[in-house]
Amino acid sequence: MNVRITVLKTELYKDIADEYLSEGSLAGPCPILKEGDSFLYRSDEEAVMPKGLCPWAWIDLYPDIAKMSIERAARKPGQEYWYKYADKSISCCRDGVRPVVFLLERTGDEA
């Protein structure tokens, strides 16, 4: 099971940034990832971060990717699922000032 990781949204909470970041809101949103960026996690390279993905985001995303694999195996046909689509999930990095929201999609075995 591969997982496509797509950046849906980059946020900046200006009020919090102005209060707590040395550069304030001038720091801007995440400097590494942009909306629309896409990465492929390959299950045959277990726990290997996709090239170009922020290492801090990877630390937050990997448990959710692993959980998707477990849920897929444990889910029974017709069983209720929290999200609208059984093969998609939303996750985010835990930066409390400049969070990035990701779409995780199971993609099968294609490259």
C-alpha cells in the first residue's frame, strides 16, 4: 500500500506569530511546503521519508500513514468509517503557529 501525501493548506496564525515568534507574522507560513505539493510514500521502502517532504512533518505524518494500513486490514465491508472516503484521511503537522494540512490517500502499488 502506497500513500500519496498532498499539501492541502498552509496556515499562519498571525496573532500567535506576532506574540511568540521572533519575526512575528513576517515569518509567514511554512517555508518548506506549498499548497499542492505532492509526495509518494512507498510501502516497499518502509518508514523512508519521501524526498522533499519536511522532516518535522514526516514525524507527525508517519503514525497516521501506518494507522491507515492497519485500518485497511481490520475494516470489514460495509463498516462505518469516520471520513467520507475509506482510502483518504486528513492529517497535519503540529506546528501551532504555521501548521500544514495534508491529504493522505492510499494509492495501491503504483509508483
